[in-house]
Amino acid sequence: MDVTITNIRKEFGQFPALYDLSLSIRSGELIALLGPSGSGKTTLLRLIAGLEQPTAGKIFFGSDDASEKSVQERHIGFVFQHYALFRHMTVAENIAFGLKVRPKETRPPAHEIRKRVSDLLDMVHLSGLEKRYPAQLSGGQRQRVALARALAIEPTVLLLDEPFGALDAKVRKELRRWLKEFHDRTGHTTFFVTHDQEEALELADRVVVMSQGRVEQVGTADDVYDTPNSPFVFSFIGESSHVPVLVRDRTVLFQGEPIGTTDNADGPGELFFRPQDVLVTTDSHSLYGKVTACRRLAGTRIAEIDVANDGHEPYHLEIEVPLDAPVAVGADIRFRPSRWKLFSQ
């Protein structure tokens, strides 16, 4: 099911939570809504579900305008962070719940419900646990029950709100891999909310990076990591360092000294780079500073450096260098970013 969001705006009283947001999602895509707390990602998910109504704008499922439809009419599958399972029901009863409460005219026969529950238990690798209660399951098993319950109603769209947030790191990693394989088998158009970059980059076909109620960038994991289109995306996705620069006649100047060339227009800007994308050099057209701390990271070292030219305020940043790089604490060092992005101000 294609999902099209057109100029959606949501206000809570005088507070705008989303600003005229538009997205076009292809059928079968796995979409991550990624951003810090307060970015609007959960509000957007609730608008898609029908749990909130937009102040303005439209949401289409295929060619059908779903903006004014109820939750039930949208036929959404929703998985909550804390499972929201019924504690007094068995695993099988939880999965069957959405089917059993349907009006009589649309409710499947009992034998069909039992078969669908059995098929879903196989699909989520929980066969044999149908008579257990939620309290008798691990966190990962409960989350799979919640997913099976959401899928039992054969939803048009599947929504997951921080689905792994309540799990420990090892279980989260296992479930991430399982969810990706599961999605590839079932093909549901799926949105999941997360603030975990690794989770979003590993799972999603495309990532929607959000900040302060706006979409900063939409793209694949490679797009948002390798070619971020704003200072926010560069600093939010992965590790990064940045320094203020001035462009003059295509020359990039840091504190008055040239460090490279660019096609950007003249004026002030911020030069961003990844800590691993640097070369230690003796070239005078480079960044210069003093090592203030150093630590080993697997096969490399992380050096913390105060970068400054004579008489200027230092800027503290980190770079990743080979084990044999001259980065003893107190040492002077020159380095140059091998890949970088300059954002004009």
C-alpha cells in the first residue's frame, strides 16, 4: 500500500508539533522515522494511525483519503514499545483478539481464526507457546507476540513505535535482524519510530530524518550518512567534527589560514567531516593543534585535539588515526580532512 502525506501540520494548542510535512512512501517499503526526542516522529506515526487528527493536510492510503477516517477504518497494525499485551490472555488469545472483536458480519469463523493464529505463531517462531501468558515470556518473545497480533488483522500499513526500546542490547540486535527478514517475507508497508541511528541505518529501506517538526532529509542509509544535506543531519547521523571557516576566492580559511579549496560562495560557513576521514600530514595548508587525550579503539586510535592557530580560541574535536600515528598527549599534529562537507551560513 502506497502512503502519501501531503502538507501535514499538527498543532497542540499554540504549539506546532509538525510543520507542513510531506512524504511519499512506496508500497512495501520499510521506513524509519529517526530523530531526537521532540522531533515529531511519534506524532507523525499517530497521525498515520488515526490516533491524532491533523490540523491541516491530507494522508492517503493508495488513492484513498484516510485523513478523516477512524483508527478502525484505516485498518492499521500498531506495535507499541511496551507491547501492550493483555496480561490475562494467553499468547493465542492475544493474537486472536483483533479478529474476535470484529462485528459479526466481518468476523472470520472460529476455525479460520485458529488457523491464522497458528500460522502467525509459526511465522514469529513462537509455536508451542500459545498457551503461555505474557508474564511467562521474555521481552523479545512478548514483542513478537505484539507483532503477530498486529498482523493478524491483515493490516494495510504496519506501524511500530520504538519497538525495541524496552529490550536489552543483545536481544535488540537479534530482533532487528529477524524483523528485517520478516518484513522481506511479508512485504507490508512499514513505518517504525526510533532514535537509534544504528537501528535505522541497518533496517530501513529509507530513513526519514526529523528535527523540530520538520523533515531534514529522506534517503537510504548511504544517502543520509555519506551525503547529509544539512548540518543537523551530518552531526546527528554518525560521529562528526566541525570547525567554523571562511570562504574567500574559493579558498577555505580556518582562523585566517588556508586549509583547502571549494566551489562554495564567499562567506562564513561550517566545515564538517567524519573523524575517520582525515590524513595526518606535514602540509602547512592543514588543521593544526595539540593532542589533549588519546585512547585506543580496536585497530585505531581516537585523538582529542585542540585545534587553533596562534592567538585564536581553540576548537576541541576528535579524529581517528592509525595506531602508529604520532598522537601522544601533548604532541603537536597537523591533519587534513580527506572527505568533508562545507555548509555556507
